[in-house]
Amino acid sequence: MSTQASGPQDYERAIHSGSGADAVAEFEYRKSAVQRFQHALHVTPSLVPLIVLLVSIMAFGVLVGSNFFSAFALTLILKQVAVTGIVGAAESLVILTAGIELSVGAIMVISTVIMGKFIFDYGMSPPLAIALAFVIAGLIGFFNGALVARAKLPPFIVTLGMWQIVLAANYLYSGNETIGSDQITATAPLLNLFGLQVQIGGAVFTLGAITMVALVLILAYVLRHTAWGRHVYAVGDDPDAAELSGVKVKQVLISVYVVAGLICALGGWVLIGRVGAISPNSGQFENINAITATVIGGISLFGGRGSILGMMFGALIVGVFTLGLNMYGTDPQWTYLLIGSLIILAVAVDQWIRKVAA
């Protein structure tokens, strides 16, 4: 017996019964649950680190006990990752352009040294010294950006070299001297601004932690809702196509490195409030923490994809693991082992997500 439609009536019945060509096509393009989940992660890159963050909090809550869920413990995590989150924001901007910034930690530290030297050695007013530290950090970023955008040098090489140069300049200029908290409190309390605390119930927030959250939210809006932000993504995704569509790729790249430098200076100011002193040895390897937070946060190392909110979630994940394992009483080396595993897993997940069609 033939199953083919032999006339208009048979064809009409085939369509209504779902056996027509359109129905077959619809069935063929229907996505599986895994494909829909993959697409959701592609559209919302910050979803993966958010899920990992929530699962981590729940897991350590079970292992450690209810103390881990206390307002004090959770806000302590936020306070501890404030500097990493701010410097991570600078790192995220560069990585979104398919670059890398290895000198962020050194720029942050030399900003603190400049603030201290200008105030305590040259007698400069704190506001002016802070402003000049921001200017110098921005100039370092401009130099990085110019070498990458105009000289066409690889970002890895440029920023690796700058990291060494600024790190050496930091020690030579500071004389490896530390400015203590008593001296800062007596002469320039403005430097400790971001160490001030705001208590809401059992939660204790520092202005540094609040600044980190505000900065991330502002940058998230700028990246998604302004022309400059869209150009940053476009340059990271395909610089040649971006240039053909009218984007001034070189200017965008230079501006990204300048903004990153300015953010690092802010991170330095927050660092002073966090530790209460100025030391050339404090936070010099913050670049590693920033890259870790960025990668775990789902920002693609290949550029053009990711959310700066995800970076903040990545920083919080590191904070949760650090505090949770410390409260559980394990060897601190387990923190590095688990964080290292998360970095590799995050890159693998990014590769998997990139396979989906946008």
C-alpha cells in the first residue's frame, strides 16, 4: 500500500497530521536540552561562574556549618576580593580585545608608591598626589596600548616587558621602604578612604568592596549600552571586520589600555585602605589573581565574548574557596589545586560554548 499523498486531499491531511515537509523541517531543527543550555551559556556568559559560585557557597555551607552563611563571613569574602575585583576589571577590558595585561599588578603597586612618595617626601597635598598617580598609571597604559595598536607588538610580550620595567622602577623609586599605617593616619588619612567600614546589621562592608561592585556595574553598562563598549567587543571578535565597518581599532585598543591603567591606580588606592600601609612588596603579583578571576569568570581568552559581571563572580569564587577551605581547616595548598583545576575547566567550557552558533 502506498503511503504517499496522491492528491490535494491527501496532501492536506498530511500537513494537518504533521507529516508535511514543514513539519519535518521543524523537527530536524529542534534543539536538544543540551544545545539549549549551551546556547543559554553563549548568550549569558556570566551564568557559568554564577552557578559555580552558588554551588560553592552551598557546598562550603554544608562542610563548614551555618557560620559560613553568616552575614559577616559573606561580606568578609567581598572585602577580601575587592582589590582583585578592581584589577580584574582592568584585565577584563584588555582580554575582551583578545589581548592580555600582565603589568596590572605592577601598575597598581607603583601607583601606591607614587602617592606615598609625593605626599611624604615632596610635601604634596594628598588629592594632588593621588591625581598624579592616576595620570602616571594612565600614561603607562597609553604606552602599552600604543605599542600594541601602532607598533603591532604582541600584547603578551609588551605587557610582560612592562611588568618587569615597572616592577624594577617600583623598587628603585621606593628604595624598598614601607610607609606605616600610623604615618598615613596622622598625615594623609585620605589614603585610607577605602578602608572605612559601613555596618548594616551583621554585615560589614568596606568602601573598597562597595567601590568594586559599583565599578563592575558601571563597566557592565558601558560595555553593553555604549558605542565604545560595543567597539571593544567588535575589536576582540574580529579586528579586521571591525575596521571595515568603521571602528577605529587602534584608538579603541589604546583607550582600553589607558582605562585599564586608570583602574589599576584605583586598585592601588583601595589596596592602601585594605592593608593600611604602602609597601612595594604588597600586591605586586595581583596580575595572576586578576587573570584567574577573569578566566574563571567566563571571559574568553580569544576575545570578543564574556561579561565583566562574570569576572566579579570569578573573584568571589576564589574568595569562597579561600575562606571555606581555611574554615574547614585544610592545607592552603588545596586552594591552589582547586583554583588551578577551575581555570582549566573554565577554558574547556569556553571552547565548548564557542562552538554554538550565535
